Amino acid sequence: MAKDSQNLMEKIVGFAKRRGFIFPGSEIYGGLANTWDYGPLGVELKNNIKQLWWKRFVQERDDMVGLDTAIIMNPKVWEASGHLKGFSDPLVECRECHQRFKADEIKGFAAWVKSVKTKAALAPDKIPACPNCNTIGSLMKPKMFNLMFKTFLGPSEDSSSTVYLRPETAQGMFVNFKNVLDTTRKTLPFGIAQIGKAFRNEITPGNFIFRTREFEQMEIEYFIPEPDPENEASWRKYFDMWQMEMMSWIRDIGIRPEKIVEHDVPEGERAHYSKKTIDFLYEFPFGQDELYGLAYRTDFDLKNQEKASGVNLKYKSANKEEAPYWPPTIEPSLGVDRTVLALLLEAYAEEKDPSTKLGASRVVLKLKPQLAPYKAAVFPLLANKPELVALAKNVYNDLRKDFMVAWDDRGNIGKRYYSQDEIGTPYCITVDFESLEKKDITVRDRDTMKQERIKISDLLPYLREKICA
Ligand code: ATP
């Protein structure tokens, strides 16, 4: 990673901890590698992302319903979905330092394995070195490593009680397909959406919250009418619609589209069930990597869950001529934690404050107001004037019924502004002596730093309009 990029990542990790967005997991015990806890501000940001996603893709659409399914499912689900057999990464160990790596992340590894298999000679400088200890020729043959976490259901720890933590939320939607059809009378095309935790025993977690073993997904399984096998356009139009929806979401939450590459994943690199996949790659400081994925899963999942369970998961359309079928699925899959990381990177800025003569600099988190942990902060000008504090508390208590609002009565106003800028609070409200008389307050805008006087009675509609815009 280039020095500047590394600095930016270190800055974001330090900032996230200092201001209560994200803490290292189990920190008082020295931590637990690559686990992270969301702090008071992080949980607000994450909740705002999830609420916005739910509102946009479930609440405001006629063709969508939501679910919240169990993390631990019958293990037969994972047999049918292909995860027990195929959800594996090739793991390589170094004979010297005993570090383990994902084979496809080691430069030149595939060519070396091929040369060993075919007994073809490979130039000595092409033999891959261990990325940790640099020893050449110390890497062992790759072994397939299943990424699902195993545990036991109930008190006995034998194979009959083995269960798995779900590696994706998707299967919860497939196994409930019939329940949803029976209870909602949805007709194709329609989608099922779910937000929830997923678990993968990643070989190489890292880059802060980018790759962790426990993470959250926002997924949609969008079921479409049976496509015409002769006409790709019959499923492509739905796929294209979701590709556009995902780009609009990315833009609307405040990620610059120029930082995104839509990568058409070639055959051979796609998941076993996918006929087409687009990865939305974001330019992270450590390189371009997957933010979100969009996959055409065909009818693979419903077909296999029906075969394994014996329960009919076919869709019967109103058209009596049409035979029942497994509707194919388009899957927009979004990681919540990668969204948080991309948003922190996009929003974090250090800039000179043009409003001060000394040219002081400030850190400002330019999050969209809808996503900001606090929508406003309320300050009494002076903490030792009870009448100011009382009026400010009234304003604060009124606003809190509608928004997350911060209270700060310490230090000078300039410092309080900077402190709120740093955590992304879009509006700061100061109650001063004039407020007592005129029943108005000062609202200061985070981005423009401009201030205006607003009547206290107009404050709520004023903020509502600005925040929901
Ligand atoms: P990668 O190639 O980075 O391992 P993937 O292609 O396996 O990701 P998907 O199975 O498509 O990921 O999962 C959907 C989304 O879930 C990803 O686009 C990402 O946002 C998120 N995600 C997947 N794995 C992780 C992880 N280990 N940590 C955090 N988020 C993840």
C-alpha cells in the first residue's frame, strides 16, 4: 500500500476509535484479531444506512417484502445450496513460518501449482516466496478450507448436532419462498429483502472492517418470471434494472461514482450458481476491491432446496396454461460494514477553516445529513447561566423526539462546532441571550459554516426539510 493510502487508513482507524465510531473488539483483553465493535456513533451510522436501505428497497416498493430469518439453519440447507461442498478457499501454509494464506492472493502461485502438476520446469525466480518470511519454495500444496463456522446445537458435540453459522443471508429467503407466497400473495416479479449478520471463517481477514469473519449484509432475492431460453433480454432487463438501482444507491448515499468500477466477473471466477455477476469495486486506499455484488443466481437455489426438502417451491402463475416453475433470482448483495468503511473514507476531510483569520484547520465528516449519527447539536452559549441552559434544554428535548441530537455545554463555541464537525453533525444550534428575548436561535451549517437566525417555533420544520431533502 502506498504511504499516503496507508496513512489515510491509519487515520480512519484512529479517528473511528477516538470519536466512538469503531473500537477494536475485546480490547481490554488485548483484542481478538480482526474483530471490531461499533461504538455510540458507529451504531447510529450503521443503523441509518440500514434504515435508508430498508425504506428505499422495502417500504417504498410494491414489489418487495422483508424477512428476518434465523442465523442457525438446518444443515441440510447448506448441503442443498452447495456451501458444504463448495464454499471453500484454497489455503496454503508456509513450512518455515507456519503462516497461512489464501492461495489466490499469492503472486505467481497458480503458475507454480500448474507447473508442479504438469511437471513442467519453472524458472527459479518464478517460484513464489512466502509473503511473510520470504522463503522461496517453503509454501506447501493448497488444501481446500471450508469457510463456514461450525458449532453444535444442544449439549452433545457429535456430528448429528453439528450446525453452521450462515455464511450469507440469502438462503433464509429461499427456504421461506413458499411461506412468503402463501402469506403475501405476491406475484412475479417480486423480491424478498433481509438485513442480518453473516459469518465466514476468512483465511486472510483484514483492512479494518473490510474483511472480517462476522459481518452484516443487506440482501435482496428478486424473483423474476421464467425467462425465454432463446432470449437473454428476458432476464437481462431485470438484471440491468438492479445494476442501475445499485449505482443510484451508491451515488445517493454519498459515494462518488468515479470511485466505482462495475466489473463483469468472467466465467470461471463466478460463484458456482451464477450465470452473470457484476462486482461493484470501490477504490479503497489498499486497492480496488469489492464493495457490493450483483448476481444472476438462475433457479439454482429454489430447485436445489426443493430437491433436498421434498417441498414444492415452484411458482404457479395465474395463467393456467403455464406449468409451475422455479423462478430465477437476481441478487443485489450489499455489505453494511464495507458501506461504513467507504462512507468514512469518502466523508473524512481535513480542511482550512476560511472563517478564522488564523486559518485554523478542522476535521469534518461530510456525511449526508440522513446518515449522520446526530442530526443536530444544541449548545447553551454559557453553561453557568441557568436561564440559557433551561431554554436550550427545552429546544434539545423537543428535537430529540424526532432526531438523534447531541448536547454540549463545555468550552468555547468554536471548539464545540469543531467537535461536531468531526463527527458529521450537520447543524449546530446555539441558544444565546438574544434567544431569551426574541425566541430565536442560531443555526450553523457544518459544510458552509454559515449561520442564520431561526425562530424556535420554526426549527423543527426547518431541520426536517434540510435533513430529509
Ligand atoms: P470477497 O470477494 O471480497 O470475499 P464475496 O464475493 O465473497 O466477497 P459475496 O459473497 O458476494 O462476497 O457477499 C456479498 C457482500 O457481502 C460483499 O459484496 C461484501 O459487501 C460483503 N462481504 C462479503 N464477505 C465479507 C467479509 N468477510 N467482511 C465484510 N463484508 C463482506
